[in-house]
Amino acid sequence: MNYLRERILWQQADRNRWLVARKAYHLPNRIERLKLADAIGRKEDTVDSLAHAYGLFRMLVKNAWAKGESSGSVRNLRRKYPYTRWDTVYRMWYQLEFSIDEAREWLENFEGGNDAMAAEIENKHGEPEWVRRANKVYREADKLAQDISTPKRLQRAAAYYMKVFDAEFPKVTK
């Protein structure tokens, strides 16, 4: 069987997603994002993902131009990877503030799914695993300490954990 027609249809759909992503990127407010989401039959987070993907694409194009390079290689990346991968890299780049060149490297060179890539980026640039776990335990201890149906001894233990945590990691005040 020849799947040329299906391949062409798939490529057209992908190109059309990027056209919608460009529109989503330029929307001025949430109301317009909701209207676009309704128009394309998707949820608002899909529109946000499309906008993030296009935003990263624009930054990579501008970065290539600033280096005196052609944007053709960035455009080829857009054809190679779906908007969800671009969105994942954008969100991690925005949260962890690594260089735009490294964002491109993650986009180009990571062999794996989006969740695995996000975990790898988090492991490289985020807080150490023990800090993330301690923060999670702190949030749970806070819930236990405030829940009226929790036994008193467990509430005291949770409050003690929070006290030790706060002493070890004082909150940053602005």
C-alpha cells in the first residue's frame, strides 16, 4: 500500500497547527484564548501550549539571527517535532531559566518522550531530589497539622516537622 496521501494529510495538519499556534501566541488576553479554544474544539491549555510552542520557536529564530545564522534549521525543527515537545521545553526553560541555546539542544538531542525530557531537565537544573521530597512532605505535614480529624499526636508530629523544616530552610522574605 502507498500511504503518500495520508502522509501529506498528516503534514498539512501539522502545518495548520503551527498556523493556529502563531495566532494563539498573538492573542492579547484569556477571553480571546477561550474563544480560540472553542473555535478549534480544544481546551484552553491546548491553546496555551500552542502559544508557548510558537513563543519558543520565535526566540530560537531570533537567537539564530543574532548569531548571524539562518533560521532554516529552526524551521526544520518545527517540522520535525510536535508542538507538545516545544511546549515542554518552553515551560522548563521558563521555570528553570537556562540558556536559549541549551533549550535548543534539549529540543534537538533528547531521545525520549516529553515527560522523560522534562524529568531530565528538572534533574539537571532543578533543586536536588531530597529538597523536592522535603517540600512535598512539608505540604502534606501542613495539611495534617491543620486537619481537625487528624489525631492530636500526629498533628503535633506534623507541626514539629514543619518547625524543623522552617528552621533549616528559612523562608525568603522580599
